[in-house]
Amino acid sequence: MDPFTLPWVGLIIGTIAFGVLVHAWLCEKPRAYQRKVMTILAVLLWLMSTTFTFDRANDPRYYFPITQNFPLHFCSLVTFLLVPAFYLRDDSRWTKWYRAVLFYPGLAAPFLAVAAPAVEYLNQPLLSMNTLFYFVHLGNVVMVALMASLGFYRPTIKDIFKSLAGFTLLGVAIFPITLLLRHFVDPLANYFFAFDPAGSAIFEALWNVIPIPFVYQLPLLVLVVPVLLLQYGIYYLMKKSHFGFHNHDTVQYVGR
């Protein structure tokens, strides 16, 4: 399956439909019920991601060493961080920051990965394990969108810049781990694509301009701002039009 083909478009439409149905199902339910359902969905998504990783690593047709695919890439971290995201305290500023990172870069990154995947995910049959790559990344998109539509997180424009700061801190934290892995475990470890674009069209373009490990990604923090503003704009317009958002507000803290 390749981007912008009929199967790809069908998968996008199906993913949106799934998100709308889950929202319609949960929007009037008590908060405690929502937490349980969303956490179960997050765990299922994480299991799907783990299944894909081990299947790919054990498939002789691909070069996919497990040492280069620990859950330290940003999209994999988002999948993992979604598991506790719905049970964190709602009245904590750290929770809001945590969820802002998931909503803004955590939504943009997986969608961009689906729109411009690395070459090894192209030209594969629709009915194959490779399609889990698309399911998992689109699953991230749906989960963080539901986090906002159900009112677990209410995005603001200020949060865009806070989320980018959080994303940068994550990248800085993962960089020394990558260095240690490259020195002691696998010299080709490349988490957060710090040392190599790894076939990603977006990172390839940046690498062609600034061929310096880690540094070449810094312009992305500016280039992605319009995308994050678009995310906020879509959220704002849908909320303004009362498109089913936050119907549960009167029971937000019931069952905590």
C-alpha cells in the first residue's frame, strides 16, 4: 500500500469513521467508563505495535534488527505513552503538558509518517503485516484526537510551543541513549532519526540542506508550527460548531 492510492485513502476514511464512532459511543458516558475504554484501546494499540515490531524483526525478507527498533522512536513512544495518558490527574499542569506533547507533535508525526513513509513500507500488499505500520500510526492519530474530543485535553495555541519544548526534551533525552547503544550494542542505532534520515522523505530533504547529525532536524521545530496551528484550528472549529465535543462535561470527574 502506497500513500495517496485508493487503499490508502480508504484506510484514512475508515480510521476517521472509527474515531467518530468511538467518540459517539463514549461522549455521554461517565468519565470513569471513558478512562477504562480508552486505556483498553491504548493497550490494544501498543500490542499491535509490538506485534508488528517482532514480526518484522523475524521476517528474513527485511533488514529490521530489534536493536534498532526498541520503542525509542517518537511514534513508538507516543503509542506507549498513550497507555497511562487517560488515567493521569486532570488538574495537574504536568498532565496537561504530557497530553499536549501527545496531541500536537504526537498527532502530526504519525500522520506525516503515513503520508511520507520510508521506502521499506512502500509497494507492499494491503493484506499483509506491513499494513500494521499504517494501522498503528493512524491509531496514534485517532487516540490523541479522541483525547481532545472527549475533553481529556483541551488544546490551546500556547500549548503548541510548550509541546514543542517537550518534544525537544524527549529528543535530547533519547540522544545520549542512542549514543550508548551505538557504542555498546549496535553502531547503526538511530533513534529519533538523529544520525540518518532512514529513508523518510521529510528528513531526507532536511539532511540535504544540513548534513549534520541531530542538528539537521532543528528546522523541523519551525516548519511544523503551521501543521500544529492547523490541528488547533480544526479542533477549535469543530468545538465551536458543537460537533459533539465535551458533551460529558457535567460528569467530567465522576468515578475518579
